[in-house]
Amino acid sequence: MTRRFKHLPGQIGLWLGVALLVLWSVGPVYWSFVTSITPPNALVSNSLHLWPEAATWQHYAKLFGANSTSQGNEVASVWPQFSRAFANSLITSLAATALVVIIAAFGAWAFVRLQFPGRDVLFVLVVATLAIPAYTVMIPLYRLMISLGLIDTYTGVTLIYVSAFLPLALWLMRSVYQAMPLSLEEAAWLDGASKLRAFVQVVLPLAGPGLVACGILTFLSAWGQFMVPLVFSPTLATKPLTVLIPEFVTRNYVDYGLMNAAGIVAIAPPLLLVMFLNRYLVSGLMAGAGK
Amino acid sequence: MAEVSIRDVTKSYGSTKVMHGVSFDVADGEFVALVGPSGCGKSTLLRMIAGLEEITAGTVSIAGRVVNEVEPKARDIAMVFQNYALYPHMSVRDNMGFSLHLRGASKAEIATAVARAAEILGLTPYLDRTPKQLSGGQRQRVAMGRAIVRQPAVFLFDEPLSNLDAALRVQMRAEIRALHERLGSTSIFVTHDQVEAMTMADRIVVMRAGRLEQAGPPLELYDRPANAFVAGFIGSPAMNLLAAQADSGQVRLASGQVLQIESHAAGAVLFGIRPEHLALCSPDAEGAIAVRVSTVESTGTAMFVAAQNDGLTLHALFTDRPAVKRGDLIGLRPMAGMVHLFDSASGLRLG
Ligand SMILES: Nc1ncnc2c1ncn2[C@@H]1O[C@H](COP(=O)(O)OP(=O)(O)OP(=O)(O)O)[C@@H](O)[C@H]1O
Ligand SMILES: [Mg+2]
């Protein structure tokens, strides 16, 4: 008993900190959810409610419904747009994630294990591109994409994502490989493996957590990307959720309920992905290699 | 099975030369220990034989074939790494079978070979575990197992016992030697522990600072060290090496003492005598070096005595537990025919 009380101030501090952190990160999501189940007329009332007096699924119905009403009028359903944008978000994010993880897995290994002139300079240059603010390259990039005919194409958007998120992934994977003892690869070579074989069968499985981390980072960044698709995805051909949802604001009405319902649905894929991949983010894979 | 031949091998990292022309041969089926102080180039030499390190000049041949340009995987060599380098994501079975799997052996062949190696090494109960579920000694055995399943031409060991505790080390020493006898393979064993080298090897190669100092059977190195470095390195506790002036059949030690020797060397020499070749006698006896005891250590089987006299320190080893204690004045007499003389400038053996 006495021990517990001795640490009481520290414990209270810790719990306070944790509570603040949870409030900070979960609060907005909760608020968005509450908004998405609040009837439209309650949304504009003066009193603030932590839970709506009359919860409603009508915004979700509007989102998924075949037909839709807005302010009492029959309007076109948003589902075709929403589903299209949802697919666009998924396709570009997944494609970018796959490409970034594959390129980083091999590229970073080359930066660590292969000897070639200018290796370190090249790496610094690649990573230095992280420091270039996106808006400075927007206009030249736009002209480049026009001349390549890549505006409003999956290829175009995916390529931009890859070039934006690859440096960080390369950086991360390079430190993963650097921390891995060379003797593991050497042992594989002496066992009769080619360099590629040793890489694929010995190095890659051990680099798994690093690759998963790269994948999560890239997917989350691509999923939340707003500025790039705002410029490069003008139509529903490639327009993602991040750009579509703010468009639910019409000239004379802001449909907060619908926007937040869409937002809550948009959280699902990254949430599921993180929950699924989380189990592979284990540490200690290297245990047992040495003495 | 194959012989290994190393000819004038040098190694430079950029402009720093770390290996200055090393040559020696390992006969087919021989067990050679490569010893030397830390940083002398043992691992580098071993890695050059394995093909993991480029050879700057000279040649390495295995079974009569120069392998300088041959890739590691084509050299038919197995190596037990200083840090074992077990594949952490594979079971013991897969660790041991990996090399056979890579050369396309059938499942049945692999299973047989792995089972046999596991049997020899006492690893059968652990085949389905991963390396992290094993003790240090078991991991060491898996590393050995990985090397022996494919019966390579040459085994290379890089200080495989250096991190094990004393008891396990002695046990593994015997096991590795027994394994060598059983497989009859050519082995090169790197260690900086000269006891390990003495007990295990058919022949010892002593290196220092990228040069070969002496190569020969353990007892030859012990009985007739070619220079003062080998004399001091081989044998535990180390040989006493005293600065002296030699002249017409006698030497004068730094303490002023004069001793008779069976040599006609003249000039500045190093007078070498092993601790176990000093006999206890009274301080004023004929041919004795009078010294005062400063420490006495006993291990039960042996008694280790350090004694001083005018800036000269002698270490002696007795197995009959004489009644000697700190502060005693004693005489130590070099046994006849056990004295080694080395030129003090070049360190080379005289006579
Ligand atoms: N990559 C490198 N670049 C420069 N010098 C190196 C490199 N690798 C090793 N050396 C030098 O080569 C020499 C021999 O090193 P090596 O690892 O062969 O020593 P060793 O005899 O195995 O020592 P230990 O008993 O400590 O393992 C050392 O002086 C070391 O500093
Ligand atoms: Mg070494």
C-alpha cells in the first residue's frame, strides 16, 4: 500500500499525460463521428452535445444511398462519386505503397552493400529532396506532367507519390540494412548462394519489420495527400476522397453531416491496414544470429 | 578434401598495408591454428582464403587451383564465423540444410545429411527450434553443423570459442578436434588463445602485425621458438625474457648477476627461460639468480611465483608446492639446456 502511495504524484502525472495524448489524437475523430450521426438541424443549434440527443444514420444513408435528399429536395446521389473517389484513393495509395516498398527494399540495399563511385553523394542527394518544399516544384512538375500526358492518370499521380515518399523509405531501409551484420550474407555466400539469392532469402525476411513500416508510412502519406491530387487529379477519373469530400460544400449549404460521415468511412482503410500490419512490426527478429 | 597454399599474400586497405607477404601451406587433412595478437591480420587472412576479402597481391590456392578470382560460393569452403552468423529466421534444421538446398539436393538427401550432422553434434532434439531458443554452446554447435553437412574441401574457423565460458570452451575444443579426426578435413582455425592452438593443432602458424613469425608443430614452437616474439607468445605463463650481455660462454644480467651458458654468443642478447624451467634453490647457490618474492598465486595444481631483484622480474612455476611466501629471498636456477638466447636487436634465436 505505502509503495503505491509514494509514487502517486508520478502516477497521476503519467495518467494525465496519457489522457491528454488520447484526447489529442482521438478527440477529433470522435467529434467527427458525433457530427456524422447528428441530425442536420441539431448541427446548427447553439448548445453543444458530446452525444447527439437523437442519433441518426441519415448522413450515412445519404452517402451509400441510391438516391438522396438534401434540405428536403430530391438531389442526385453522392454514392457514384464517393465510391469512385474511394477506389481512386485506394488504387493510387496501394500502387504507390507497393512501388515504394519494392524500390526501397532493393535500392537501399544497393546503397549499403554495393560499392560504386559517388554512392554516398547520391544517397545524400536523394534524401536531400525531402527538404524541398512541395509548392516550389508544383509548377515545373505540372508542366512536365502535361508534356508527358500524365495529368489525371493513375500513372501520373502514383509516380508523383513514389518520388515524394521514396527518399524517406530509402533512408529508413538503409538504416535497417546497416544494422544487419554483413556476416549473415557472407555465410549465405559461403553456403553457395548468389548475392541476389542471399539478399532475397536471408536479408529480406529479416528486414520485414522495416518494410512493413515503410509500407504503413507510405500508405498513410498517400492516403492523406491533398495538394498533389488537387492539382493533378482534376476529374473523377483519378480524384481521391481527400479532394472530393471538401467539395460537398455547395454554394449555399455546408453539409457537415455528410462530410463527416464520408470522413469516418475514409478512416477505415488506413485503420484496417495498420491493424493488420501491426503484428509484423515486431522487434527482435535478429535475436539468435550471434552469441 | 584439399590442401591450401598461401604464397606471398599481401593486403592493403587503401594506402595502409596490413599484410606484408605471408606464405605457408596446409596439407590435406591437416589442422592448422593461426594465432597472433589482436589486429595481426588473422581474420583478414582467413577471409581472403574464403573469398570474402580481396587479395591485394600473392596467391591463394585450394587443391592446386589458384582461387584469387573465384567467388566464395565456388570455393567449396565452409566457415564458422566469430559471431556464428546463424540465420535467425530459420529453424536449426533449415540453417544446417541451407547449403544443400542451394545446390539443389533433394529433400530426402538434405534430411539424411542434416540428421547425420545433428547426431554427431548432439543437436537432434533441437532441430525444430530457431537459433534464439538455443544456448550459446548449442548455437556454436549449429554453426559447426552448418559447416559439416555439406562436407566442404576446407573448414575455416574464426575464433569460434572466444565468447564461450571456460568449461564449455574446453569441451568444445575436444569436440572440434574429435570432429576433425572423424571427418579428416583440412581445417584452419583462428584463435588468439595460444592454449587453444597448442592443444588442438597439428601445426601452429604464429603471426604478428601482418607477418608470419613462425610455423611448426606446437612442441617445436615451444621448444625452439624462432624469435623472442614467438617465445613470449607461446607457452603459458609466458617465458621470462631478460636483457643481458653475452660474452665467451657467460651472460651478465641487468642485476649484475653472471650466469654460465652453453653458447658462444656475444653482445646484447635476450636471455629466455620458461617459468617451469626455473628450479628453486638457496639464494647463494651456484648459478642461481637471487630474487625476493613479490607475489605467490596458487591454482592447486601449480604455484605461480613472481620475484624481483634490481629491476629484474622473474616468474616461476612450481608443481610441488614449496614453502615460499611473499618477502622471502630465494634463488632460482635455470635448468640445464632450457635456456633460450635471442639477439636483442633482431629478436632472432641464437644457436
Ligand atoms: N576494412 C578495413 N579497413 C582498414 N583496415 C582494416 C580493415 N579491416 C581490418 N583492418 C586492419 O587490418 C588489421 C588486421 O585485422 P584483422 O581483423 O585481420 O585482425 P585479427 O588478427 O583478426 O584481430 P582479432 O584477434 O582482434 O580478431 C588490423 O590492424 C585492422 O585495423
Ligand atoms: Mg579476428
